[in-house]
Amino acid sequence: MPGKLTRRLGATTLTAQALVVFLGTLVAWRLGATSGDPGSTAYLWVGGALALLCLVAAGALRGRAGVALGWLCQLLTLASALVLPAMVVVAVIFGLLWWLCLSQGRRMDALTAEREG
């Protein structure tokens, strides 16, 4: 189970990712609508669901399911690059941030526990 600092760092990262994913969703939706893509409305719904999943994962970080959902968000953000190639950059940045939050958060939680105990 993630510690307090790990949860805070992870939730902050996932919340920021939700915002960026939603903005990317709006871009994909309008680009699709402008070019006459019949799937543009689906981009809006699926991207909105991914942004919502990021927020749910941020809230679920009290248990191991939240960490798994966070990794799922990273993979789905990378998959969204099939629709909007610029999302590769977003996926790489947030994927690295997510990994960093988990690894360094655990380290900080261990140091805090050592100092208090």
C-alpha cells in the first residue's frame, strides 16, 4: 500500500495528467470534426473517460488498485497517440513522472518512517 507522500505525489501527477489528457481530447475532437472524421464525437467521449479514469485513479491511491489504475492510465495515454500523435510526448512525460513519484515517494516514505521510528 502506498505511503502518504507516495499518494500525494501520485495524485498530483494523475490530476495534472487528467487536465492535459482532457485538453488533448478537445484538440482531437475539433481536428476530427474539422476534417470530417465521423469518429470525432467518439474521441470526445473516450478521451473524457480517460481523463475521468485518471481522477478516479488519483482518488484510489489508498490501495494497490490505485497504483494499477495509474499504470493503466499511462498505457491508455500512450495508446491515445494513435488518434493524436502529439500525445506520445504527453505519455512519455507523465509516464516518467508517474514512475518517479512511485519510486521516490516510497523512498521518502521509508525515510520518514525511519526518522519517526
